Amino acid sequence: MDMSARIPTLILGGTGYVAGEVLRLVLAHPHFELAGVMSDSQPGEPVGKAFPHLAAVLGDLRFSSEEQIRDQLAQHPRSAVFSAAPHGVSAALIDRLLSAAEAAGTRPRVVDISADYRYSTADAYASVYKHAHGAPARIQDFTCAVPEHLPKAPTQHVAHPGCFATAILLASVPLLALDLVTPTLFVSGITGSTGSGRKPVDGTHHPTRHSDLYSYNALVHRHIPEITACAAAASGVTADFAFVPHSGPFARGIHATVQASLKTPTHGAPLDTASLLARLREFYAHSPFVRVLDTAPRLKDIVASNYAHLSVIGNGRTVAVTCVIDNLNKGAAGGAVQWMNRLFDLPETAGLTAPAAGWT
């Protein structure tokens, strides 16, 4: 591919937090060129009004309608499409746009950040989200995985796992793939308020959440089937995940701890912390955004970046792996850009190497 040619890039579902983070990353990307941002609710309105922190570089860019985005896709032989549209909306929207592009003879690549293409069948999706899938025939065109666990997507398009799923999979898959643990994993995860989206509700309203910590949807969170399926695809092991999510008193970030019972080695001494650290480092040796630390990872060291920090402790019987990521970046927009880089045979790290802000 000609590295000097910039790729027209379109963002769907353009007023939400994830769309804003995709927009921020695309604006600074060396190979993607923003061609349009779609909003059903605010077509024609200035994009900078929804994202004042980006207004200085957006100029007079205005939100596009679906028809305008469809015209853009027809004009460009190739383009990148990021969908941050809501669950239950994204599937049909993507299907309409891809069908129009196919009729025009163009070939966009799509990364869907919603949940709509994360499941391999329409029935699996409907069992979790309690409504019919919006475009069942299109499911076969998407693969769902975190980039670190699938070197190359076998399909034209990709579905990025959810933010909780990303953190838990990064911590869990090495344990399962390396056959280090029995396949029952206990997970405690804490997420920032931006994970619930822009619209204020009781669980994300700042006066409620500030200086507080509480669990929700313990053992029945809707990401459990997604985590189970992605972990099985990446490791070859179907595991049981007992997941207790928590709402944290911060805006950005996820802190996840995964515990499991270590298997007794056939030969040699039981695995200690040093041995487990070595195994995780070897597993992620070729993953530029994953760092395995000797000490407990901290949210402030990764917030607003595409990096994931992990650490592990073992006592010969039990292992605990801790992972921290930014929910809007590595857990959504950054992971999606990482996938889009791959879909266009670009360097995987393009546009994503900025370090964390620190002291946020």
C-alpha cells in the first residue's frame, strides 16, 4: 500500500464519548484523513460543539447525515469506517452503508465498536441483548477479538470487544492458553463513569459516584458471554468466568483482577511469581501496547493511552493477574484504530504511541 496516500475515514454515532475518542485519534493519525462524522441527532451542527476539547482543530466541520456518509463511501474506492453507534443501531446502519458501497463498487473496511457484531450468531446476540440482531446475514463478515490475541483478521471487517472484556481477556487468555490454571476464573473489575456513555443516569451522575465504590450486575453482567467466547477462540479453552463489576469514582480507566487456581506442574516446582511474570512477558513479547510490570499497575500510568499494564502474583496454588487499561482508548477507540491499522496493512502502532497523560 502507498504509505503516502491518506485513507478517507468516517465515524458513525458521532456524539458519544467513544466517537469523540476515535475522532481525537484520527485527527492526529499519519495515514487516516477525517472525511465525515455522522450523527442522527445533530446533522448540520458543528462537531466542535459536541467536543469542545477538539474544537480548535475541527474548524467548521459539521455532523453529516446518513445520506451524506453514504455519498462519501460511494466516492472513495477505499475508506475506513469506525462505528460508535449504539448497540442495536449499529448493525443495521453498517449493513445499509456497506450495501450502498457494494452497489457503488467501493470497498470500505469497518471496525464496529458497539456490541452488534461481537457474537458469531444472531441467536447468541439476541440471548444477551434481548432483541433481534439488526443484520444477521452480515455477521459472517466480522471477526471479534482483541488485537493481541489474533495476528490477522480472517474477515473484511472487525468487531472490537467491550472495554471490560478487553481488560479481562488480556489478563485471562495467557493463563488459559499456556494451560497454567483450572478453567474457573474469578474476576473483579472497576470501571470509570465514561464507560456508561454521555447521557447521565443514576449510576454515572457525578454526585452519586464521587467518593464511592459499588458493585452491579454481579455474576450476570452481559459481557460474560462475550468474554467466554473470545477467551475460547483465543486460547482453545472454554472457561467459566465469575465476574463482579464495580463502578469507580473516576471518569476514565478500568482496573481488573483475575484470580484462578494454578495447575500442579507435571515436572518441576509449583509456579511462583517470577516464573509467572516470565511466562506473561514471553506471551506478550510481540505486543507493543502490553507491558508486564514487576509491581502493581496503576490507572494514572495508562489513562488516555492505548497501553495496557499487567502484573501477576502467584504462591504455587493461586494466581492473580491485574490489568489496567483506558476504557475509552485501549478498551474502545484505540483498540479499534489498532485493528484498522492492520486492516490496511499499516504499522500497528501508527497514531497510537502517545504516552499516558499522567496525574489525571
